[in-house]
Amino acid sequence: MIDYIAIRRNHLGKVRNCKVVPGESIAAQHRLLIADLAVMRKRERRRKRKARTKWWKLKEDGQEYIEKLVECIENKETRA
């Protein structure tokens, strides 16, 4: 008598091979059943990084922008 593997329908595609080991009985009328399953690890998703400010690419107006940015940061620090 061949036993069955209880498996969900969405996992049926993962079963690669299934066989009964002859001569090995677990209980009366039951045989050892071996199944090979393809199990894959979940991939980690890549985290999105914040875009870096490329200060070295700023042209002539870049110095003015940096000065305004420093002013804003200093104003926020004095308020806190």
C-alpha cells in the first residue's frame, strides 16, 4: 500500500521526486515514502538609498547654495 503526501496545491510545483523505499515498513500496511522538494530561500529586497548630494559637482552658484544651507542649519539650531 502506498501512502500519500499531504501538500498544498500551490506547493505542488516544488515536488521534484517521490518514491517508496521497498522493504522498510513503518507500521502494518505502511511503507516509508520519500519526497524531494525544491525549497528556496526568500531573497532580501535591496533597500533604496537616499540620493547623495554631490557637492563637488556644484558650479559657481554652488558656493552661494552652500552658504544658504549653512545659514538655515544654524537658524534651526538656535531655535531648538
